[in-house]
Amino acid sequence: MKRLLLSYPLSVNTPVYKDNPPVEIQQQSSIAQGDPYNQFIITSLNHSGTHIDGPWHFNPKGKKLSELPLNDFIFSHPTILDIPKSDDELITKADLEPYEHLIAGSDLLLIRTGFGKLRSSDPVRYSDHNPGFAASAASYLMVFDSLRAIGMDMISAGSSLHEDEAIAFHQKILGKDRVDGKFILVIEDMNLNQDLSDIGVVYAVPLFVEGVDSSFSTIFTEKC
């Protein structure tokens, strides 16, 4: 059994969305400087790096991420779709419809646009011109009862060039104004640039921080 890491380590070089503040890592004590131990202060927006958007991110009646049960972050039926997109393009309902037979029955949908390859080679472009989802994609995905999360190789599910679509997508996918309580978790900035054929269970357990909408996550999968 081989395990693949699907998340990126958090660092001072982590790309950030639009004008979000950068990640800061400050060494507070240092063995090399004569202290008895090493210790760091980490300052980061909770939406930097690989992270999971919880319902409360855009849904005023939604749960905070730490309020969800642990089983909500373990996925036994993942599906990966290759939907190539370039700068500022949107993933629409029409892009997803040909894969209806694959989405049905999946609990985690991983969307690989190919844009993730720019994360290290062109981080500014990766941050400022990412593809995103249209609101129509959220409405379509919410129809699938088994689907509990979507992940992507983009810094955000929303394209900064299409702010209205970005807001509408997040609101719909995170269950705003629904009476049945359904929502789909959104996992952003994933490392999908690898062979993901025949992957098994995916573990996407976040750092549980009380009182916040979303959180960082280390994500890995088992591959036969």
C-alpha cells in the first residue's frame, strides 16, 4: 500500500488568493542561538494553503468546521476528473454533465484543471488568474446525494476575475438558504499533479480550531 500526499506544506512561499496577507513563520526560540529548544510563531489566514471551506464560510446558518463529525472528512469513493482550464476560465454545469455517470455514487470529487502545475513555476499567475467554478456548477453538483466534498488544483474555487460567480458558487455549494441542511465541503489548493489512478480512501482531516469557518488540512490517499 502506497500513500500519496494531496496537500501542500504551509510555508512563507505559499501562494495567497488576491490581496490576502502572506504566511509568516517566525522562530521564537532557537537551539542554535543558545535556547534549550526550537519554537515558532506561525501567522496565517485560515484560507491559505491547502484548506477546507466549511459551511459557515458563506452560509450564516452553517456549521463551523470543528463542529462536523470526524467521519465527514474520510472518503471511500473518490473520483478524479480532468477538466483542463486556463487563466480566469470557469467550470460550468456543461463541463460537468458528461461525467454524470462518474459523479453519481462518489463522495469526493477531485477536479484537475492542470492549473496546479503553475503553483511553483508562476505563483503570481496561480494566485491572480486561477480558473474557478460558475454558480451553475454548484447547482448541478448539489443534486448528487452521495457527494460530500469537492477538491481542486486551484488556489480557490472562485475566480478572482468573476467575483459574482465566485460568491454565488460558494453560497450554493455550502448550503446557504437550503432547508434540508445539505452542503458540500470545498477543498482548495490541492496537489493533484501526480498519478491518481486507482486511489482508495482519502483522508482530509482539518486542524480543528474552535470558532472559525474553515481550516488547514493535511490530505493523503491510499493507492493500491
